[in-house]
Amino acid sequence: MNRIKYRYLLYFVPALLLASMAFISPQNDLPKRLASYLNTFRSQYAPEKVYVQTDKPYYAPGQAIWLKGYVVDAATLRPSAKSSVLYVDLLDADNKPVHRLTLKAANGKAIGDMILPDSLPEGTYRLSAYTQWMRNFGESSFFNKPVNVFGPGKNSTKQAAAAVSQDIDFQLFPEGGDMVQGLLSRVAFKATGPGGNGVTVSGSVLDDQGREILDFRDTHLGMGAFELQPQEGRAYVARIKTKNGKTLEYALPAAKAKGYVLRIDEAADEKSFHVMVSGNVNNQEPLVLTGISQDALQYSQTITLQPGQAYRQEILTSQFPTGITRFNLARTNGEPLAERLVFVNHHDNLDVTLTANKATFEGREQVTLQLQAKGKDGKPVATDFSLAVTDTELVKQNENGPGIKSYLLLTSDLRGRVEQPGYYFESSNPQRKEALQYLLMTQGWRRFSWEEAVTGTFPALQYPSEHDLTISGQLLTDKGKPVADGEALLYLQGQHQAFITTKTNREGAFAFRGFDFTGDVNMVVQGTDARGRRKHLQVVIDENDFIPQAPATFAPQADGLLAAIKQKYVEANNQQIASVTDINQTYTLKGILLPEIDIQGEEDVYVPFKLHQKADVVLIGKELPVAPSGNILESLQGRVAGLQVFRSGPNQFRASIRGQQAPPLYLIDGIPVSEASLTSLSQFDISRIEVLKSSASAGIYGGRASGGVIAFFTNRGGGEEVEVEPGTYIIVHQAKGYSKVREFYSPRYDEQNSASDAPDLRTTLYWTPSVRTDANGKATVTFYTADRNTTYRVIAEGISDEGKPGRGTLTFDVDSKKLNR
């Protein structure tokens, strides 16, 4: 009997082990699935970020906004390989476009400028920048920046009313996501006032019996945290007092009966994170702690909590790159339990220093600046920067405002608006580190959700990446049905006429790619169906009418600081309104296409839409013998030297010009048709036939005419060569190219120009979108001062090809004897 039990156990135990291994296997499966998702997301989807530097934060009507855009890979911050076209829109308070730019981005960098209309009303506008590829990931990924425009009037009542109507908003955020009964939890809070700015706040936490549990006070800009151990059956409120003495109460989130609490301390030490996981779940279960940064799984650990015990671990920050790291605690099946964002700073971004040849300059004196860029290792970095020099008395820059480093590394990955983001990048400031911790506890991750990563759900790609300009549209019937397998033919009007063709897909869509031009160009697009017919067809061109919506958390700039200098700023800049320079250009198709795009034909234009100028042979239809078979090709036998016509079947004929293996290109009234379709063409409808035998005459039609061309002109088309009027199947489209880019005007006050009496009161003294450092990491910039006695601030921003952003600043004084104001 014992032997039987023993033999039974021999079979039962391995089966039990296999079952237990199958049960535990998800422990190792979750990190693998997560890593696989992230690899695909990072390589195939590759989201982008955009940052735009402008010369100033505010302007006057008639001035120019000088800007430079940076288009980078969202994970690595290296120049994006997805997009070479950047869109920059300026929108008013009603979200209507004031100015739109389409900029060419080379190696992730694009330059442009906007001339503000002289009649532009005063108010707060929004500068929005994005690529078409970014639209696949939602408009929350777009770059948005408030831009104030100052005029003689007051701000609109709409904006003022919106500001005063807002009450204090007080929000509470348990660390990791939830409070759990009986477990000590840290609860972060954020208090904001009118306009979305943080407000100083203090208060107390009380339970549902009115007993005061603790007091709290914010640390920075209305943000702070307190610790609370919620008890079973108890509810809690936070009571705060406003400046006007009003008392407000806010209910704390209800504590879960069972669960886990994730706590991470990173403020005290930049070399490691102190992680603690506690729970009140009675049964043991494996949990997975992961750390994600730069869209890659940088850390994973499977842990099992003993009842009544906590898991503690010190994780070195050296495992993560500079930027936000996202820690998640989950069950092995991927069910999320807690999430926490932390910031890693290895101080490995560009070190940018600016020096001037003097500390104080005279009016209209030449300034020589030297810019130097180094990496963390002290080695020089060759890259290019955008650089602005502005009058500090009239242009009030926010010292802790957004910059290329704070935006790309921090705020672009967070939900909502971050006030004074530059503050969190001050070095050796313990309070700054603590404030950054509270910021990351109150503003969540926005790039992709944990659920998407676990389930392998990727964004729906509706918008293509753009490496060049594209003319796209759809070929439809007059009843709105798509025309599949049709052909779209694009002509260019101008000094030369040429064409390219493309097929339509199942939805009737077509696209002409590879354009590279500036300004507006008139093009003609014609459509035919698969049988060469064009009647009852319509060509519809895609228009770029997309308008980015304002983020829900978008807040206008506070202008209390600016009110004192507003009038002085407007007066000074009324004398410095930039002028617009028109550029007249004549385009050919070769001039607006990228070199690798094949042009199928180009010729001087005498008669619109007739591509060849002279045929080798012209036959009059009424002079041809009647074809017994009814096939028009039979009537051509023996009529044209070098043209052979032979029977290929009942009433079927084929043609060959000069023994070419490729068949001729057949055209009916200029529309390409198949050889088989000629059987339906009545000989008595033919007005004339033109035959192109030589490559010189047939080459206009591209590779399809390698076997020559036989062009039939019907009586319906008219015996005379007439201009084709645009209709639904053939339209004239004004294509929008890249926006024209002007060069910033910086006067040279040398000996020849020193006698100018016009006062120079420019608020932007100098702007250049491209200061290129050499192999030694150095670059030199020269410009002249103006006439105001003032201090100027220099701001240079840029990013290396390795994805390391940097920012440098400098101030210098001007003591002008020409003008004292």
C-alpha cells in the first residue's frame, strides 16, 4: 500500500511542480511583454517632441516674432528621423489662426518668423508647434506657449472675466495613487488660484468626528505633502484658509480596505532612490516593480511581501538616464497597483557659457560674443544654437520660465501646466529637490498609459510622417464614391509645363510626394478612372485646415509685472516695426521637387495641356481607309513608316514602332488608355492621329512612352487644339509651400553708417537662429549696440546630436551718449 502511495506521489509531485511553475510564470512574463511593447513603441512609433525658442515673450502689433523650432525624438531627444516639416500656428483667444508657418526642418531644426498685423488687438495669444506625426499621439504632445501682444488698449473683458471667475483649486494626491487603511501614506497636494498659478496655503486635516489630525503648509507654489495613516471606518477632510479669511474644506480620497502603498524618497540623495512597498493583504502574492525611462524598461524586480512586513530597496540612479523615470507596481498579470514619477539628474547636459569682449559698451559699438559648448566630460561639442539679445528694462524675461532643458526633460512628459519650470533645475538647492518631488507627485505621466503597455495597445496611425511637402487628395465620382485604381496627373503651370502621375488606392486617395518649394505654386491636377475615362469624376485636394485646440490647462501669462513697462515698450517699438520683403519666384517642376523624385515630362508651354509640341506623323481621320474589323489600328497598316500593325486575335491588333518590344503609349484626347480599349473607339469619331516615333518627341511622356506614342483626337475633343477649362475632373490647385524666412536686420554702425540720426530703440537687439560651434566647441558672434542706456540679456539655447540640451545666459551694459532715456 505504501508503495502504491509512493508511486502515486512520483507522478503527482512533478505535475504539481509544473502547475505551480505555470502559475508563477507570469512573474517573468510581464517584464518581457513590457520590454517588447516598449521596443516596438520606441522603434516603430517613435513619438516626437517639439520645442520653440522665440526672441521675446511678448510683442507689439507690427513686430516680428523670431523663432527656431527643435524637432526631436521623444525618447532620446536626438534629431527626429520621422519629420522634416514643422507647423507653427499663432492663435487668438477664440482659437482662430492669426498666422501660420510651414517650416522645413533639417536635422531636427527649423527657423522662421511671423509678422504681426498692425491691427492685431491686444491680448494673450497661443503659439502652437507640432508635426503631422505628433497628431497620432494626441494634441497634448504639442508645444504650446503663451504670447502677449501689447497695444494701446486694455486686455479683453473676456480674458479678465475668466480670471476673476476662478476659485482656489485644491487637489490631493496619495503617493502611488491610493491610500490604504492602516498603512502610513504620504499625500501630496496642490493649491492653485486664478489663472492656474500656485498659491501659498496652510491648513489642517480632520477626521469625520472633527478631530484635528495634523497641520500642513505648502513648500513651493502651493505644493507640499503630509503623512496620514487612515483608519478603518474613518473619513478625512483638509481644511484651508484663504487670504480673505474664507474657510474651505476638501474631502480626502477614501482609503481602500486592502491594497499596497508605494513610497519613493529621492530628495536627499541624487545617487539612489529609497523604495518602500507596504501592504495589508493577508495572502502572499508576487508583485512586479518596474522603472521606465526614455521609453525603455530600465529596471524590473519581482517581489513578494510577507504579511505585516514592508519591502525596502535602494535603487541606484545610475541605472537610469537623465529625465523622468516612471516606477510602476503591478500584479504579475499586469494589473496596476501604484505609480510614481521621479526625476534623475546626472548633470550631463550641455554646459553653455557666453562671454563678451567687454562688460560695458557705448551706444552703437560693436559687441563680440563667444559661445562655448562642452559636455559633462569637459570635451567640446559641435552643434548649433539659437541666440537672442534683448533689452532687460523693456523685455522682462521670467528667470524660472520654460527653457529648452526644462521643457524637453521635464514638462513635456507631464500632464497640465508647470509653473516656473526653470526653478527645478537650479543646482545645490535642497528645497528645489523637495519641490520637484511634490511636482512629480501631483502631475501625472501623459505619454502612454500603463494599460496600453500591458495589453500591447498601440496608437492608431492616421497621419503620415512628413519628410517633404505632399500634394494629396481623392478621386471621386460625381456621386461621391471613391475611384479605385484610377490615375491622378499633376501638371505644373508656369514657364515650363511638366507632369507626374500616380495611382489611386482603394479609397480613391492619391499623393504626390517629394516637393520642396517656398511660397504658393499653382498646379493642375487631373483624374481619370481605370479605363481612362474622366467624365463624371471629381478631384478633391486635401487642404491643411487643421487647427490645434487649446489645452484645458493652458493659462495666459500673468501681466502684473509687465503693466509698469507696457506703455514704454509700445512707444519704443512703434519706431522699430519690421518690414516685410516680398520674394518673387518663378517655379519649374524641377525647382520644387526633391532631386530623387522622377519628373515624367517637361516642355515649353504654347498650348495648355497639350504635352507634345510636334508629332513625327499626323494623319487626318477622314483620309484613312475603313478598317473591316472596326479596330482603328487596322486602318494604320502601311500608313506610317516604321509602324507595324499585326493581328493578335479576332478583331484584335497590336502595334509596334521601329521594332520596340514595349507597346506604344495610347492616348485618346490626351488621356492614357489601354490597347484593348481601342476596340470600342469608332473610326468615324477620329479627327486626327498623331504618331511620335523618336525618343526626342516621345520623351515628354516619360518611361511609359519608351515604345513611342499614338495619340487619337476625337471629334468630341475637337479638331482644333483648344485650352482645357478646369472642371471637376481637372482643377487648378494653389499649393502651399514652406513659409518664406527673412533674415534678422542688424544695422552695422561702422564709419559709413555712424552719422545716422534715427534713434535706435530696438527691444530685440540681435537674433540669430544658427550659431554653429566648431570642433573646439566655440563660436563667435558680432553685432552693434543701440541707443538706449540699458542692460541687455543674451540667451542661447540648443541641443546636441546626442540629445543633450543646453542653455546659456549673459548680461552686459550699454552707456549711450547719443540718447539718454
